[in-house]
Amino acid sequence: MDNNNINLFNIRKKKRVVVAMSGGVDSSVAAAVCAKQGYDVVGVTLQLYTNDNPSQKKGACCAGQDIYDAKKVAEKVGIKHYVLDYEEQFRSEVINEFADSYANGLTPIPCIRCNEKIKFGDLYETAMQLGASSLITGHYVSNKSINGERGLFRARDMNKDQSYFMFTLKKKQLEYIKFPLGDLTKTDTRKIAKELGLATSDKPESQDICFVQNGSYVNLINTLKPKSNVRGNLIDTTGNIVGEHAGIMNFTIGQRRGIGYVNGEPNYVIDIDHERNNVTIGPKEALAINQIFLKNLNWLGPRIGDDCNKEMPVYVKIRSTSEAVPATIIRNEDHAKVKFRHPEYGVAPGQACVIYESQKSMARVLGGGWIIKDKTQNLN
């Protein structure tokens, strides 16, 4: 691929842009191509947490080796580079909420909160303060103008699509933030990195939760909330006590392994009641549900007349690794009810439900919200 002919950015040359550089290949390519095309590039890396032994957490981001890699790329392509200490904000807005959610029987998604609160919250404001015309990131999504307004769209490469983690973006942010990799595959990106001689060209993917050392989120929660891991009852779907658990933070809805109870049949976690400290287990069919409720709905789709309180056909993803499935949505201001065409299994409160126009690549993201246990919960 001839990177001299790549035209990834619909912004005028010589203008300043801020590129969020995580230390991975994707953001490295975004920064390098911006520089090669003549923009005044300011690379910014956020230090989000301290990793005293990066070798224990390969494939993480935003600490240790990743900051060093971002600096190397910035030096290679000749751009300014700054490291901003966001550890306090990250702990307050992301890590503490992560621990609180698990202690309350929910299944959180810290990557979405990090995007919402840190990368597209604080960094968005920083980029504007630096006089940048755009904030550039290496995420695999697209934003483009449609019918006079800018929308968010899935990536062309469905294997790399990150739109599930981006639904909290506001429309005004979509006018300012650019996602140049949305039309590329990962293979394309790595090829550009090699052609430009970037040290990150073969760097492995970021994996799992960046701030959870050694893969044990329970150890982290025990450190942050030492009084929250309380033993309680395992109960069956009829309410009978069948065993004991070591703390609700060890469980998520749909979980099969590590339950601690054997009766000759496969058992799944059906429900987590943090008030009574009970974990309900049962057969897979007990996981089936036909509808869910969402709070804090962020609507990114078109506004055509008064479409609230009307049933609308859509496709939804209820976890990052699942396919978008057909459903209908009835929304009312900042909350919604989603009805599945076919029953879904293992839907966990605390996860996100992201709403799409279709199942295809480049489909428009209509919005998303946070799954709650039932409609009687506080929707604010």
C-alpha cells in the first residue's frame, strides 16, 4: 500500500491536530500519516495507571512500555509529544466505578467508561485548549455526515469494529473527533506501519482490562473494597439454598464455570441479588429473556419528528463479543425498552446495549444505553 496516496483525513493541511497515542500500532499510524501529510501534529499519551512490572501485563495500554513506544514513534515521525498524568481521574472515574459495580452484583465495562470520561471527555477538552482543529484517534469506527448531521458508523472491518465501546459519544464530539482507520483492515494498518518504519508495526493487540494485573479483578476489588467480599447463599430458581458462595463479585450473569456447586447437570448464574447477597443458579433455559430496560440512553440516530414512545425496528448488541440481533426499541428521553425478536441468554445488568441500523459493516450506530435489572430501578 502506497502511504503517499493515503488520504485519511478530511481536514485542511497545516492545521493543528491532536492525536491520542496509546503506544499501539493503530494510533501510531494515525499520528504518522497525519505528520506525513503535513499537519501540525501534537501527540498526547495519557498515563492512566502505574504498572510497576509491565512484563506481568502484556497487551495492556497507557502505562510503562506503551508510553515509551509512543515517544519512539513521535521521535521517528518528528512530532511533538506529551504525556499527561490522568491517574487520579482514571482511578476516580473508571477503576473505583469498576469495583463498585462488581460489589453491587453488576458486570461493568471499564473501556466504555474510559472512553466516555477520559479519552473523549478530558482529552477532548485538552485538544480544544491546545487550539487543535480535530482530535484524532486510532479506533476502528467511522464518523461521517449524513443528511446534514454527523453520525457514528461501524468499521468496514467487522473483526476490528469498536463501535460497541463508543456509543457514549455526543453529536458535538462527532463534529470534532476523526477516526481515520474506520475504512482500513488491521492488515492495512500494519502494512502502513511497516512502510513508515514504525517500531509498533508488529506490536501485539491490547487485551483484557488494562489496569487488572495478573488477570485477577477479584484481587483488585478486594484491595479497593476489602469489606465487600462477603460469603452468601447459592440458591436454585425455586429459592432453595443449595450451597454457599465466597462473594458476589466472583460471579456474572450467564457464568457456568467456577460456581462451586455440582448436581450432575450444567448450572449457570441466573441472577445476582446484592441486597440479600444471594446468587441464583439454574439451567440454561432459565437465562432466556425477551426484553431488557436501558438507562442513560445516548441517542445518535436521526431525529425525525416525535419518535419517542414509538416502537422502532433495530439491531442490538448486548455484549462486545456478540453479533447484533434483531429487536425493537421504545425510547423515552434517556431510557428505553428493548424487545428481542428471539430470546437472548446471559444478559448481564451493567453491560451496554448498543443499537444499530443494520447488522452490516459501516452500519450507523443509533445509540446505546446501560442494561438495568428491571424497569423499577432508578433510570437517572
